[in-house]
Amino acid sequence: MTTSANRPLDTALPAPPPARTSRSLPRDLLTLVRPGQFPKNLLVVPLALLDAQTAPPGLLGRVAWAIVLFTLASSLVYVWNDLYDRHRDRAHPTKRDRPIASGRVGVGTATAFGTAIALLLAGAALLGPVDAWWPVAVYLALNLVYSRGLKHVPLLDVFVVSAGFGLRVIQGHLAAGTEIRSWLLVSVFCLCLMLVLGKRRHEMVTGGVAHRPALRGYSVPYLDHLIGLCACVTVVAFLLNLQQSAGSHYSDLAVLGSAPFALFAMARYLQLLHVQGKGGEPTRILVRDLAMVVNTLLWAVLLGGTLLATHYR
């Protein structure tokens, strides 16, 4: 029987699988470690520099080492999460395009890549300039139990993710040799918890609860209450941290000057989340939203001036 040029012959053989999108393996491996998430380490770890009263030799190098350490650790976590979740990701409308779920990177290749990252991380930890790297070990242990079950437990899923950022702060302070203040940890933890809850809210509104079992333990109004609570605690804890860290002559200036910037940052984020329907990519909001960036820069000028006045008074 004759067929048209646009139709294949009807044979009894099964149809071949759809062709995979042609992409280079190095590009897929880079996608696998989520380079867009690297700013999480840049935004949190260097907080330790603000508490350094002096600049001893090697300070910047040790903090840079902490950033590299957590960048490698988070990259390893992304690889093993994608390996573990590859079957679930194939049923997700967007995650199915990830390198492992789509089949562009095989399980063996991804395992070898993850092993290479783990060896590099171990070498960086053991041969690095700081002996105290236990926050990285705790971070990896938390993420291991997270990927194996805690990610499906409501509340624990967001608390574990937020704890990872607190561990980044601790590692930065250990690397810099500076004192770890409790109010700073509280503010960072609550800020990250707010952002993770905002991401969960965005997922519920846009995609429902089917793709993430933990979302069945939430509702949009419940998440709104939790986000508002975390926003309030974040601002209060940060201002209390400023009052403790700034010199006695400039603490009032630091607190009073920072209050409008902190409140504006919270208000802007809530506006983006509730009014504009954003929140799926918190890192993108923090570094790309013009109003947020300008507010952060002006705030940094105020805090930088206060810090200099405190140190060189």
C-alpha cells in the first residue's frame, strides 16, 4: 500500500521513544547543580564579615573557603535529590525537564558526577584553612534524611530547609573566627523560613498539592499566617541583633535607620507574593527585583557607615 511522504509505514513494530532534546553533557551537568541557587551562599555566609572587628591575614580567604564548601555541599544535595526523585519528577509538568528525569543524564553518569563532587568536598573540608567544618556535615546529614522522608512531613520539610541557612551562617562565623550571635541566627532562620513558606504557597496556588505530598498538610490561609508571623519575628530579631552589635554611640542610629528598610523589604516581598503571584524563586526576587535591590543598597550604605563609625571612632 502506498503512503504519503509525511506518514510512516504502518508496521507491527512498536513506535520508538521520542527523541531526547539535544544538549551537551557538560551543560546538563551544570544544570544539575543549580548554578542559579549559588547566590544563596553568597548572601548568607559573608554575614560573618560584618562582625569582624579587625581584618587579620587570611580572613577573606577563610570566608571564601566557607562559601566554596557550602556551594559544593549544596551541589551534591541537588544531584542526589534529583537521582532519588527522578521517577516522581517525570510526572511533574516542569521538573520532568530536569537532566536526570528527562533521561539526558543517565543514572550512572549522575552517580559518578555526584561522587566526584563528594570527593572534592571532602578534600576541601580536610585540607582547608579551618578545622571546624561540622556545619557542613550536619547540613549533609539533614538533607539526607530530608530527601529520604522528611520532605514529605508538613512543617518539618520547611524547617529543615531553613536550618540549612542557619548552618551557613555558623560556618561563616567559624571560618572568620567571629562570635555567633543568637539574634542573628534567629533573624536568618525566620527570614529563610518565610521565603520557603512563600515558595510552598506559590506551589499550592499554581500547581496544587499532587506533586509534593507535604503540601497536603497546608492551606493557603494557614501559610499566609505563618508567613506573616515569620516576617514579624525576622524584623524584630534583626533589629535586636543590630542593637547588640553596633557600638553604644551608634546603636540607636543603626536600629532607627534600619527599621524603615527592613519593613519595606518585608512589605515588598509580601506584595510580590500576594499581589503579583510571585514567590516560586525567592533568590530571583532578592537579586533581580529593582525595588528590593535599591532598598538593599541604600540599607547597606547606612549599615556600612555605621559599621565604619563604630570601628574607627
